[in-house]
Amino acid sequence: MFFTPFRFSNGACTGSGKTTTTYAFIDYLKHHLGKSIVTIEDPVEYQQPDIVQMQVNESLGMTYDVGIKEILRHDPDVIIIGEIRDNQTAHQALRAAFTGHLVISTVHAKNVMGTITRLLDLGISLQELEQALVGVVNQRLIQKEDERKAIFELCFGEQLDHLFSQIQQGNLCSLPYKTLDEELFECQHHVS
């Protein structure tokens, strides 16, 4: 399934559940697939046995960029990057993906298209994204009766290929499925 693995978990904002989902994914990769995992986070939110976790400390020179370079020396199967928020981190994540690592990270964006746009704004070329990106997950938490539930929009495979094709043609808004925003809007209007 993974070509040159580079995957982003996309959460709209703080409190969308992306850290909890990322750690559930880490648990699955570790226990069911036996993958070696190294994280770099700001801060480390869940202490996990059996994985190496690094914390960003910019005052000591430990940035995401520097941490990713250090992680590559250990050659784990999976690299978790807490957040891609600058050009250097984006390029180091891409470098890690091109060396065959599965890279999982968050990018603060409103939706799938916003994630792609944000990465392009950070200096990753469309061609690089096409070669490295496996999928994008847009996650939201909603209140359903007395429970909070996570809902997801997954864009991968043919849908992601379609999205890249649309971007190349200059059509930045077209996805071949109903987006999470469209589904939520539709649900709100059916309830009203």
C-alpha cells in the first residue's frame, strides 16, 4: 500500500482528537504490525513504553527539523511528527518519506484541500506531494447526544490521484466525493 510513505493526519484545530487518534494508530502499528516507532512532539502528551519519544525544546536547539534529522539516524519503521508548521519541518518530513519511512504528522488546516494547500505554501512541490503523500485524514469531534464522536474524511488512492489531477488543471476545489464539511452541512439542514 505504501509507495513512498508520507501521511498527514489533518485536524481542524486544537481539541479535534488528532493526538488521541495518532496514539491509537501508534498502538496498532506497534502491537499488531510490530513496527519500530520514534516520535517528536511538542509536548509529549502520552508516555508510551516501547517507543522512543523526543520532545521539542527550541531553547536547547531541539526543533522538529533537528529532531527529524536525529530520528533518521536510528532508522525506525515509522516517524511521528507532532506537527508540520514550517518549511524546514515540511522538507525534513518529505526527506524521511523519500528514504522509505512511514511519516505520520498533523497539519493544522480546515479540510483535505487545506492540508494540500498548506504543504504547497510550505514549499513542498506538487510533484513531491504526488510522490510522497499516501493519504490525508480530516478529523472532527462532534457531540452526539451525551457523547463526543470522531468523524473522519479519508482521501487516499484514486480520490487523492483525482485531487492532484484537479490541482494540476487549476481546479482547487473539486473532490470526487462529499467532503466532511458538505456532509456536516447536509446533516444540519436535515435536522432543522
